[in-house]
Amino acid sequence: MKKTLIAIAMAGSSLVGINAHAYDGQVHFTGNITADACTVNDGSGDPIEVALGTVSQSSFTADGDKSDPTKFSIALTECPATLTSASIKFDGTADANNGNVLALDSDSTGKGVGIEISEADGTQLPLYTASKAVTITSGAANFDFIGRYIATDYANLAAGTANGTSDFTVAYN
């Protein structure tokens, strides 16, 4: 009897092992590493400061309401001749209620808003998504973006500091 139970248990565990290794598809990552890159802005490594200003809490009446846009730019210079175009991807902590926008820094006292980053034409650029590609001409390229507050939790909107921090990455095409 014990031998039968052990044999059944072993047979069952081997079937479980087969199911654990099943898969539905594959991802194959490809790319290149470049020896040279463009200089970003002035090359100092200092953060780009974007002042979104002071916005009245009453400007927001529902989730999705946005403050006025603030333009900012990222300039690439001294690009090697082998690079023909580039795009930019913004990273950071996503807002808990809207994963497409940047969350406020943890030391911000304001609540209920995130920071939306958009292309110059106003098209929202979700976090972790590449911007439109820009052609590198004469070793330079300029990216224009918009930053603004967006209500993401209107029911809990609270006045206070509303700062956000995003890293960005330049991808060369």
C-alpha cells in the first residue's frame, strides 16, 4: 500500500513539473551599444528645472483636469555623425491612480495630482514610453515637451508642495 501511494505521489509531482515549464510565447531583445553619444544640454549633469508654478486647488474639479502647460526642452549636441535620430523616454515613480503620469515626490505635501509629460503638440507621453523620434541634423537635435499637473485623485486633492522627479534616457535610432 505504501509503495502504491509513493508511486502515485511521484507520478503526480512529475506532471506538475511539466505544467510549471509551459509557456505562451517568447520575447527576444535586440539592440546595440554605441561607443559615442550626444552631449545632453550643456553636459553638466545638472537637472533640468521645470517650474510648473502655483496652481489654485480650485482649478481642478474632477480627475483628469489639467493645469496650464509649461514648455521645456532637451537639447542634444556634439552628436557623432553615425547617429541619425533619437528619442527620449522618461522614467520615475508612476502615480498610484494613473500609471501614465509621474507621481509627486514622497516629500511633497500636496495630494491628488500627478505630473503629466506630453509631446510639444500636447499628446501625452506615458512614462516608460519613447517620445517621437527627432532627426539629428549637423550633430544636434532638440526635443520640446510640456509638463503640467493632472488631477489623479480629486476626492483627496490637497494643497501643498507638488514636486516630481523623472530620470530620462536618450535612445539612438
